[in-house]
Amino acid sequence: MAKKAEDILKQWMSAVNDGELEALLGLYSDDAVLIPTFSSRLLNAPEKIRGYFQKLANREDLSIALHEKTVIVQPIQGNIVSLCGIYCWRFSVDGELLSFEARFSYVLDLDADRPIINHHSSQIPRVL
């Protein structure tokens, strides 16, 4: 039975907020590509994705919150879907809690044990 895209997103966010690195990494397929929020590199191997999230997890007061009304799910083919929206990263830098609004998109295989095939997240640019 296929999972729901929104449930996978909730699992991902819970893993980030609870500091559960293995649960987080367990959502990414072995050949997943991550275009991360806080790096200019494309991450296309499990060890690269692990390194990124390990570094991010060391941030004090790390959390993420979803802007629920922004979530859009689009079918692609079969049980492959696209999921996008806006979330807000929060963590402390030099003792100050900062917020980083970011847009995200996922390509998910709802039938797979490790459903995240592609994940892109980028900070929302300042308005011109």
C-alpha cells in the first residue's frame, strides 16, 4: 500500500526536529540527489547526504516548521509524486536564534521503503 506524500514530509520533519539522523537518512533512496538549503554543492551519494545532515544537526536549537497552506502534491507517474512548499529552518548562530525561510521540492516514490528520490531546498531570496 502506497504512503501519502504529506506523511513522508511529516516523518522527515519529525526526524529533523527530534535529532533522529538515522531516521532522516532512512527516508532517502540510495541514489537520491539532495540540493541542500545551506550548501552550494549537489549531494548525490549517501555519504554526502549524511555529512550534510550531520553538520546541520550540530546547530544549536535546530528545528523546522512547515507553512502547511503552501504544500502542493502533484502526481507524476504511477506512485511517483512531486511535493513542494515552504518551510522555515531555525537555529542559533552565536547565541541568536535565526530563521531561514526556504522553498522545497521532493520527488517521492510512494511505494518505496526509502521514498525520497530527489530533494531540493533553497532559501527564499529577498524581493527586488
